Amino acid sequence: MTSSARSFSPQAHDPLLSSSSSSSSSLSSAAMGLPESADDDLRPVSTIRSYSAINNPLADETQGLVPSDESPLLSPTFTASDGPIVLPKSRLGRLLNLLRGPRPPRLSTVSLLYPPIQLFPLKLGRSVRQRTRVSAIVFYLCSWFLIFVFLSRKSRFSPIVSSGENIELLECNNNPLWMTQNYHACGLDAENCDPFSNMTISFRCPSSCAGASKYSMSAVGTQNVIYKPYVIGNEDGYRADSFICAAAVHAGVISQLNGGCGKVIFSGPRDEFLSTYQNGVQTIEFDSYFPASYVFDRSVVSENCLDLRWAITGVNISLSAIFAYFVYSPATFFWGMFLMGFWTIVLASDPPPTNKLPNPGAEVISIAFERLLPTVFIGYVILNVAVRPQMNNIRAQMTKAVLWVGAFWVGALNNYTFDELPLDRFVAEDIKNLPGGIAAITFVLLAIFLGACGQTYTIWKNNKFFPYLAAYSIVFTTLIVMAFVPEETLRIHHYILGLLILPATAFQTTVSVLWQGLAVGMFLNGATRWGYDSILQTEYQLNRGGPRDSDLAHFTTNSTNFDGDLVAWDYPYKSRDGVNYTGFSLLINDVERYRGPNMNISLMEFYNYTNLEYQGYNYNWYFRLGMYSDDGDWSDYTRAATALANNGSWVDPEAGPS
């Protein structure tokens, strides 16, 4: 041996191929990760095997429980005949040689904890005929499908029988009567949202509505509410713009677990909405007058109102784990999980929003098939790029059933599993507005970074560092360029994040199994629930009804010149957005009370005009000011100025929009 060249064989350098004697003719059971008592037909028959055979205990037998044309992934076999390896002399050469990875590659394996349990499906598959295996899988999948269809029909498509009439199918963050998306939507004096009393709505709500929030900043008096349940008041009376389903959970009318049906009665104005906490919902307080409120009619009796999404999801998780344990053909395993996950999301765990459409049940099926074809095509790519390399000839069936399937459902149900994290979208404005958002994104990025480091080491061990470096360099360079496109915001959606992770999981390691299941689930949830939104989005697309950083009007009335009657205002000191505003919109207690070119209002005239039962300063009044143009453009509203009830004084608004 010299310092510049060396010939070697795998027997001399790899512990898996070494033996206590040069005349050994087979690998030991311990080196293969099999117990000493393992059946002889599960052991390799010769040491003269390629490295791919190390992960293939049944290399010479039929693979999978279904017929498969999949061949083992081939990895190079290094022997003395491959010629000498020349060690470079320069530092750069030695560095590149180090980064290239070990030669021969240190091919990874999934840990075999409790080998008898892990290997049982492999032995069982070899003990029965192929026709029996195929029949068993077909029967299992058909039974699974029929159970799923029965529960989905019962949950979503059965006719509702209720003592209420004209059942409205609501989403958790929905109010069919009071338009809450922007402040002027109900019109002057909320005329587009009347009647304010003597009206009822019978409704059906899905499960898990306790956290129904607004995802854009909304004003309730002086409070700017975001990312908290939008329920104002309590059982004595909820403000009319409160989300009905979240209020129904608070009142105990429906279940957080299974949803349900109910009936609201709009009961006219109230002048006090107290905050209480019950049934997992903390409501918002409002201490002034509002023209409409509602209570729940508890006499309604309904059938077929329960949302069975948790029963459906629980059944599918259990059946998928059994399926994953006994099926070891990569394609059969992947497509079974992928398609069942798709339909579970569509019909149970996180269906696309269709409740405002004429026939919600038919519409959700239509949307599902619209998204199914591109999703299946991408699934085929995922199978061949990531899943097949990892799952081909894998022996750790229990590890797959627990880690891959468990992580898959964590990703597919991320609207629940990640719900406790204060994260909404990977958008800077959202992260800043969410309490704890910066800490949460730091935690997520740290987890991704640590996972990336671990997968990088696996890639290096498998002698694939440079191909992966080239591919990911192209991807991240493209993302960086996109981030600087003018007037566009780079947004990494769920499905994009999953696709970015997946190629790095194409290895047989325990951690890779976990990451791959999570990434497939995240991709499936994002693509199925939301579709394929653009990776570049405009400010208009990202805005969900919140402030747009427009010009702001300002009150000329202040704490030193308020006379108890006249409230005055003016245009901005300096225009920034270039819109030619021609009029003002004044909100009093979150209802538009004036729209026009005038620059003041008399409160006494306002009281007389609205025929308020309580006139004067019996409670606080909250004023917010916006502008509009003849072209239909609207500015943001100011934050609330307050006329105090106890002494008739004026409190200036805080700076900024609401």
C-alpha cells in the first residue's frame, strides 16, 4: 500500500460484509439485523451480493402482497476489480472528495425494533399464494371504501330533519345575515342587514368551531380583534355580527366535537354585551349600543345534524395503519394511503368551502374531481422520486405503519395538529400580528433546519451529496429570485413545503420514514383543501379584508375642543396612495351612520335621526372615519375615538388603521 493509491474490497472495509474467517461463505444473522432464530429462507445465501441486497431479505422471492414489476434499487458494488482509488493531493481535491461521501456508500437501513413483529407480514406473504394475497387486498380496500362511503353519507349528505325551516349550512366563521367582511358592506344604518328583530335562522354547523376567528384585523369598539373567536356577548344576547357557529358552541347549543343544528332569533338592539368564557370559547366584550342582537332557540329538535368527521378520520387512521403493516408493495401502499387521505380531507377533516353555493354537497364533489387529476399526477412523481426508493424491499413493516402513517396523518390533518401553533400563513404580516408568531416561526424553522442537517448527512453517506446539492441549489436560487419580483410576495404554501422536503426523504432510514409521511400529508392537505395557489401573490390576493395601508382621514375634533355635540374631521394632511377621495364614511359603534362630503356631524341630530331609545351619554360611543372615491375605492378606517359616558369627554384615537 502506498500513500497515493489503494485497492480494496467491501469485505475488508464494511462490517456488514466482514467475517471472522476469510473462508466465510455467508453473512451472519446479526449483520443482517435478523434474530438468530430467523427462518433460513429469510437469510441471504451468499456474500457475493450487491449492496442493494443488504436491505433485501427476500431478494430472491416474490416482493409485496400484490404482483409487482418493481426491481430493487441498484447501488454500486465495489470490489478490488474496480481499480484503485486515487487520493487527491490538493486541499480542494481532498475537500471535494470528502463531500462526495464515503466509498463504498454506507447504505442506510431502517432500524428493526422487535424483529419478529417487523418481519411477520413478510413471512405471512410468502406463506400464501399470490391470488390469495391479491384477493385479500382487494377485499380489504373495498370494505374500507364502503365504510368510508357510509359514514360520509351519514355525516354530509343525509337529509336534515329539523323543527326549524330552511336550514342554512354554515361554516365556522360565517354569519349569513350580517356582512362582516368590511364595515360598509351592510350599508348606511346597516339597512342591507335588516331586519334586526323578529327574524329567525335555522342552521347546521360543522365540528370544531370553538376557535372560529377573523384572520384580518377587525374593530370592536376600541379593540382590534384578530386571531381570536369572533363572538361578542353571551347567552343573554350576542352582537348580530358574531359568528353563529362559534356562539352556538359557547352557548352549548351544538357540540365542539360533532357540530349540530340550532336556531337563532334576532332580538333587536342591546346596549351591553358582556364577555364570558364557557365551552372553550372566550367571548369579546362590547359596552355600548348595537342595533341588532340574537339569542338561541333551544326548543329545536333535529336529526342527521351531527358532523362525523372525527369518527371518519379515526376509522381511516386505524384502517390505514393495518393496511400499511401488511402491504409492502410500495405502489400499492402509496396509492392506498394517498387516495384515502385525499377523500378524507375532501369529505371529512377539511372540506373545501362550499356552504355559500346552491348545492354544497354536489359542489364539494365537483371541486374534488377538479383537483384530483393534477394531484394524482404529482402523486405519481412523488412515488417514483421519493416513496419507491425508500419503501422498496423495506423490512420494518411496523416502523412504517407507525412512523410513516402517523406522520402522514399529522400532515394531512394539519388544520388540527398544527392549530395550537400561533401560525396562519408563512407571510411576514401574519407572523407579526399573531401573538407568539415570531417564536412559533423560529421553532418551525429550527425544526426544519435540524431535519435538513440530518437528511444531509444521510445523503452524504449514500454518496449523493453533489447531485442533491445541485438540485436544491437550483430550487432555492429560483425562490430567491422570485422573492425580489416587484409587487409580488413569495408565499410558501403547504403543498410547496411538502414538495420541497420530499426528494430528501428517498432513503431507508427511520428519520426519513417519519419526514416522508409528514411531507406527503402536508402536500395532500394543501392541494386538496386550498388547490394550487400561486407561489407569487399580490397584496390584494393576500389581504383578507384587513387594513391596506391606504391614506387615512383624521378627526379635527380632539380632547381639547370637543363641545359634547359636534364631531368634525378632514382629509389626510398629505396623500400617499394617489386616490382622489371625494367623501367620508363615519362609523359609530361599528355601524356606518354617515356617508357623504360633509366634514362634521351633530350628535344630537344623530340621536334624533336614529330614534335611539337611550339618548345622550348613557354609554360610550365609538367613532371611526374612512373615505371613498367616485371610482369605488375605499380607504382604511381610523382607529376608534371615544366619547365617554361618564363625563362627556373625548378620547383621541390611537394612530394607525383598524
